[in-house]
Amino acid sequence: MLLKGAVDSGKYDVLGLAGTSPRNPFVWIVLNTDAGINGIYAMPANEDFSLPCNYLNLLESREHINRKVQVVLSAHCIGAPQAPAGAGTKGS
């Protein structure tokens, strides 16, 4: 679930992802800023999460995602991203 302008008077977008803990079924991550040397803004902090790689590719094409956040999200994506239509095909 993507919430546009959800934090700091509409300044930041937040992404809700499936958490892997029964105690915390969702993890919320601020997409367009990072927490400096402390990593990224995630709530709850230090909880595992996952997202489909195809969904991450779609987000990257449509939304501004902070580079550090993008790296963390990529490390948690599952499933191989699909190649764009027509990629890897050769004409006969």
C-alpha cells in the first residue's frame, strides 16, 4: 500500500509492506528520504519484510525512491523480476 504525502505535512511518501512476523504484519517505510547513517525510516524498526521484485520495479518506474531506500528494498524483494515484453527475443 502506497500512501502519498503521508508524513511531515505531505512531504514524504510511505510504503506499507508485508512483515514476516505475526506480531507485526506490516512494516511502513518512508520512500523518499533516508535516516542518514542510521539507514532508512521504517516502523517498526528492525522488522523483516518482503515485497515482490515485480512490484518494486513498478514502484521504481513511477515513484521517487531515495537511493538508500531502494537498495534496502531490493535486498528484500522476492521472485525474479520479469523482463519487459520483447526482451531477449531474437528475430528469425
